[in-house]
Amino acid sequence: MALFAKLRESLKGVREKWSNGISKLFSSGKFSDSFWDDLEEQLIAGDTGLDFAEDIIDFLKAESKSKGIKSPEALKELFTEKITEELNSVDGMGKPFSPSKTPLVLLMAGVNGSGKTTSSGKLASMFTKQGKKVIMAASDTFRAAAVEQLKIWGERSGVRVVAQGQGSDSAAVAFDAWKAAESSHADVLIVDTAGRLHDKHNLMEELRKIHRILLREAGSERLETVLVLDAVLGQNSVAQAETFNSIIPVTSIILTKYDNTSKGGVVISIARKLHVPVRYIGLGEGADDLNTFNPRDFANALMEVNQ
């Protein structure tokens, strides 16, 4: 319950900006003529996607008719249950990274400003607290600041960071880090890469090369391609994911800055459109603010439904 209370508090911002409006609709006394239109509007505004908004409303209408439900309040738990079901339909949704074959390799990708390097550092901190040996690779050789930022995270967590100078071959850094992780029997290798946009063709090709080398060395059973997305961007994040997935196979997602977004429904849109599991969500700036994504707890806390 303490963890649930912390999650509910962390989601205060997104409730104020988005889900609180939905919750208030369900708290109204009786169905009004505008209830279903208002609900659809709130869902779409939160970037759940039009298809999901229409589907869940059709489902709730059918349930209320077949069961003789007379008030929106009686549908609230059914609504959260349907959100949970939608999220859990994606294999691996909410499951933490757990290396069965080591070293587990986390290839971190995403655009500049998504929180990719910070998420790499938070993952390193999380793993070291679990007693795992971690190595990080500073394969963002495009920006000197990114290397320095990763080194700071490494110092905080007592993690070795494999790095070369700015402008060096990022794939070579990843390869050297893999060899270091393999020879030192590390549990996890986290490979930070340069922030990319779809129009940066050379950087996208570089990412493809890094992935190809790590896949060759580590094998698919050890390699996770982790796309870090900024929740504040809503549907634009989904579009980013589609672009990255056309370059390399995205296998996991970390959704950052979720604690203060008005586009809270984007996690549902990700599940439905991409079928890629969200493993963690960022709910703050601290080292411990990368939270395992639990769909049921998330839906209950978002809509303020008691467990």
C-alpha cells in the first residue's frame, strides 16, 4: 500500500492535467446526454488514440445497457479494468529487466531531450542497488556533454564507463564495452547512444551499425533495444517510435516525464499501436524515480480507484 500511495502521489500532476477530468465525469450522479461525448473528448485529448476511445466507450455503453447500470460511478472500476486489460495485452508489459543470460545488453535509443542518458544512469543505479555488476558505454560520441553526463552517473553508482573522445566511432565504443562486460562477467551492459531524429540519416545509420554489432556479439537473447520516449509529447512520441522501429527492432520502452504530462493516455496508444512493452515510467528527477510500470496499479492510481 505504501508503494501504491507513492505512485498515486507521483501521478498527481498527470491527474490534474488529464485524468482528473475523466474521474470527475464518472463521479457525476446520473448519465447525461453529454456524458459519452465528454468522455470521448477527454480520452482523445489525453492521446489515447481515437480507436481506443471509441472501443472503450462502445464497451461501456454495452455493459451499462446489458447490466442495467444507471450511473457513471458504477462504470469507473470497469473502465480501469479495461485500461489494465488493454495494457496487459502486450507481452512483457511492466516486467522489469531481469538478466537470465549475462551480460544483458540494453541498447538505449531516442531523440535528444527524451531523457535517454538520464534513464541510462537511473537503470545503472537501480541494478547496482540490486547487487548486479554494471558497465556503461558512452556511445553518444556526437555530444561531449553526453559523455560527461554519463560519467557523472557512473561515479554516483560506482559503475565503470567505457568512453572515447568526441567524434570517435560510436560502434567501436559499444564493441569495446561489450568485450569489457564479457571479460569481467558483468551482469548488465548499458549502451547510451546519440539522440536522433528521422532526418539525421547518418546518425540513424550509426545506430543501425551499433545494433548490428551488439546483435552479432551478444545474440538476440541478451539484447534489448530500449527506446526512451518523452510522455509530454503524446502522439509525437508514438510517431518517433514508429520511425525508430523502422531502423532497428524496438523491444522495450521507457516513458519519461510522465509525472507532469497532459498526454497521459499515450501509454495506451503505445500499447495498441506499437505492441511494445513499457517497462518503466519516469516519475521525477531523482535516481530512484524510474519506476517499474505496473498496469493495474497505474490504472487504479491514475483514476484514483482504491486497490
